[in-house]
Amino acid sequence: MLFCLLVFCKEVTSQGVQGGLPFAPGQRYEVGFSVCTSYHANGSVASSVLYDECNSFCCGGQVILNSTNLDCCGSREHGSPYSTLYERCCSWWTGHGRAYSKFSFVGSVGCCGTSLIDWGQDRCCYGDSRIVPSVFQWQTQKCCQGRVLPAPASARPSWYADCCGSTATYDKRTHSCPCGDGNVVSGPSSRTTCCRSSNGATAPYISDSQICCNGAVGMKENRFCCGSLPVVGVVGESVCCNGKLAAVVPPNANLTECCNGSPYDPRFNVCCESRLLEVVEGADQCCGR
Ligand SMILES: *[C@@H]1O[C@H](CO)[C@@H](O)[C@H](O)[C@H]1NC(C)=O
Ligand SMILES: *[C@@H]1O[C@H](CO)[C@@H](O)[C@H](O)[C@H]1NC(C)=O
Ligand SMILES: *[C@@H]1O[C@H](CO)[C@@H](O)[C@H](O)[C@H]1NC(C)=O
């Protein structure tokens, strides 16, 4: 039925429309005529068809002859034609729509965006308003900012599952998501922190055992931060000289301080106005005497 209508319409509208349209989609070509455009999922134009607005309408890029029982479920761009007699339309304000047999809507069945949902069993995952909602099973899935993700196997039913940003889920008894950025870290939230860099980057870390150097995370033992560098230094391999790392060659874990660009051992030397002196009175001996 629908197919016949479409074929008929194409014949009617294809006159004078050989080899594509000489105008942009949506532009009016002639009074009463308009262009019906369909789009690929990536947003590029898939087809453009000229049609007569007086006896037909455009629905999701298809031209449909006016008929007593066909309407558009959704918008001209993203909808789909449906029978008002036998079907009911589930549409979202983005213009996406899909119709289902009226017999499907029994009991607690309704629409969730463009999907069918049995509200007695499942839930509807709403997010950012530009995302068409989708159905999810609350026992095994989580709705994370409009995206349905599987709950971790250890957290089903999902009481103990939580979302980490919009890309990951975790078991909040054993893991955490201190930055809310999709990076899950082992350890409950009481033990973890977010390491933020000055340029806004984030990385989660375990505050007991790790250090955070302007966005970079490393193990705490034998590691150090140098000024505002986003780097974790390794004791013995480098030292921090005025906010820059200088290599210790050959590696020597005793050389932990820097004097005028050179590593030194603070047990034996002290740096006085960029000059290395031997420790005489202790590491805090006065410089300049
Ligand atoms: C969009 O998708 C269609 C069909 O999948 C493809 O032919 C076309 O090249 C794509 N266009 C762009 C800009 O990616
Ligand atoms: C056909 O449908 C269009 C769009 O719904 C409407 O504007 C037009 O008046 C209709 N024409 C007829 C003849 O029913
Ligand atoms: C570092 O200091 C310790 C104790 O003074 C010494 O035994 C060791 O040899 C030193 N290491 C190096 C590489 O000089």
C-alpha cells in the first residue's frame, strides 16, 4: 500500500527533475511544490525529491500521498509514516519517530522516546535533551546521561552500581570515579581523589599510595613533583632544578637536591647562592658567612 503510493508519487514528481535538483533542499521551486529531503545518520543528504504539497506530505524523507489514514510520526526530516488506524506514534521532540501496532499498547506499555517500553518492567533512560531516550533494564543496566551501559557483573541487581561520566559504570563498594570523567579507579571513594591539572585535564588517583603532580599520577614511593610540571619525577633518576627536571647521570638515589643545575646529596652539601658548600654546621647552616 505504502510502496504503491511512493512509486506513484515519484512518477508524478520526477517530471523535470532529471539528474538531481538544481536548488538547495527546502528551497521552494514552484508554488505548491517543495522538496522532501532524507538524511544519512551522519547528517549528509541522502536524497531530495520534489513533491506537490497540495496532495502529499514529506515524512522522514519519504513523500506520502495524503490519505485518510496516513500521518507522519515525527518530523519531515526524521519521522516515519504510519497508519493512524492501526498504529500509534512514539516520537521525540528531535523529530525522530517510530510507530507501533495499537495492539502493542496493552497494560503498562507506552512510549520511551521512539521505543516501546513496558513501564512495569523497564525504565526509560533520558539524558541530554538532544539524545533520544532509550529503554533500559534497571537490574542489569545503568542510565548514564542518556546512554545505557551494562552494570558491572559484581553489581547486579544494580543497587551498588554507579555511573562514571557517560562512558563507564562501576561497583561503588570497591571502585570509584573521583573525577566523574569515565575513568574508574580501584578503591572506594573514601580512598581516592581527583588529580587535576592547570589546563583542566583530570586523572583519578589513590591518595594513600599515589601522588598527583599537576595532572600526572604516579606511585608515592620514591617519586616527587617538580614545581608545576605535569610530570612525576623518580628519585635517583632526576632532580628538580628551579621548576625543571635535570637528569641524574648516572642514576644515584642519594642525589636528591639541585644546586645551580647540578644534583647533590643534602647530607654532605648545602647550596648557598648557587654554590655548593660542604656541610659544616648542618644542612641549615647559614649561607653567605
Ligand atoms: C555519510 O554516510 C553515507 C552513507 O552511509 C555515505 O555515503 C557518505 O559518504 C557519508 N558522508 C560523510 C560526509 O561522511
Ligand atoms: C495534504 O497534507 C498536507 C500536509 O498535511 C496539507 O497541508 C494539505 O492541505 C493536504 N491536502 C489535502 C488535499 O488533503
Ligand atoms: C648512597 O648513600 C649510601 C649511604 O651513605 C651509600 O651506601 C651508597 O653507596 C650511596 N649510593 C651511591 C650510588 O652513591
